[in-house]
Amino acid sequence: MPFYVSPEQAMKDKADYARKAITRIRSGVVIACEAGILFIAPNPSRALRKFSEIYDRIAFAAVGRYNEFERLRQAGVRYADLTGFQYDRQDVTARGLANYYAQLLGTFFTDSPKPYEVEIVVAEVGKTADDDQIYRITFDGSVADEHGFVVMGGQADQVAAALKDRYRDAMTLEEAFTVAISALAGPAKGEGAAGGDRSEITGAHLEVALLDRGRPHRTFRRLTGARLEGLLAEAAGGRKAEAAGGRKTEAIAGERTGKAGESAGPAGEDPAGSTE
């Protein structure tokens, strides 16, 4: 005899299932900068990509179950090609793709016994930073218009909080990369556990791509090899400088506290040492 499950409970169970699956995955970051829109995520595989080109100035990013978001990527490419062929290339936009993906994921979430375990981002680089578009689409088809940066999957709240403290408009590519890597790696050993262990972030375990604002037509390119190693070296140098600055600030504060205590003298005495 079949058991009755209310629609509300069924939707809640699906959402909990998908959300728990996505939180077990390492986070990815999409962040805007002067050069364009930067994509960074831990990914030891060289065959399975989390970031891909969709159209001339549009890219697709995803975390979750690979076979599911790969189907979405392929569907997005077909949608973009068909729209550009039927109408005009200018009619293919990140907003249109985000709406298309929202419809697909919303339908899967409602009609399928198991929802897609994915979280995706569609980004379009503009001629200026003000024209950039970043949309985040979740497993249930919800769409959010993001500004500046967005974090997908894993401990997204913690990584986003670290990014929020350091992000600013008009950062260079190197600055944006350093900020994103610091947020993804979490605190160094001994500083607590927010996003992970910094020692795990290496070029061999990273996938990095850029929608390059300065390139005409097809702007998507991957950052690998010497270029990626140079960015990682600069990020490591920035981290060391930041740590040294923090230690120096603590030392100065401690020295000032000590001097203040000495000038006050023992309890019951004034600074000159006279008593009444």
C-alpha cells in the first residue's frame, strides 16, 4: 500500500537532498576585475571541466555532479547557437541563458524524483565593468543577479564572507586572483578552519579561466602553465606580506600597551611617583 507524502514535504526532501550533496563539493569562485571576469575552482582533473565557453562573451561555470551539469552546458550551447542563428548574435545574452537554465532546473526539480545536484553560474563580460552580468542558478531553478563576485557550492557562506571583507571594485587580475585564492583556501594552519588548508591550493589542483574584456569576439581563455604559476607565486607573496603586517601590528600594539602600563606605575601611585 503506497504511503501519502504531502507536496510540501516532497519538495523539502528534494531540496535537502540536493543542498547536502552540493555542500560536500569544493567551492568555486567567479569574481569581476578590470581585466574581465575570473573563474577559479579546485579541480585536479584535466579532462573534466567546471568552466566552459558558451558563446562569444559568455561563459558557464558549475559545481556538483559532472554528468548533470555537462548536460546543462551542452543544452546551453545549443540554445545559444540556435538563438544566434535564428535572430542575431547580439540576441544571445547571459540573461536569456540564465532564464533558460532556470526553466530547465525548475522543471527537473518539480517533476523528477531526484533533483539535479548542481549549482551553476552564467557570466557575460561587457565592454566596461558596469556592463558585466553574473547570474547564479540553483538546483531548484532560482535565479540571483550577482554583483562583483559569487561563490558556488561547498562552504559558500564562509568563502563569500571572506571575499566580502577583501573585495573592492576595479581590482587588477592579480589582486582578484589573490583575494579569491585566499578565500578558497581559508585561514592558514593555526588560524582556525573556515574554508580549508592553504597548502592544498596548487596549480595542479586548480582550474582557472578568464572572460578577457580586451579580446574581440571570443573572450574566453584558460589560464594555465607559467601564467597560472606566476599568479600563484604572487598570491603567496601577498599572503606572506599580509601575515608579516599582521604580526607587526600586533607587536606595535603590545609595545604600546606595555609602555602605557609602565607610565601608570604601580597601583596607588601617580606617574611621578609622589604619594599624598
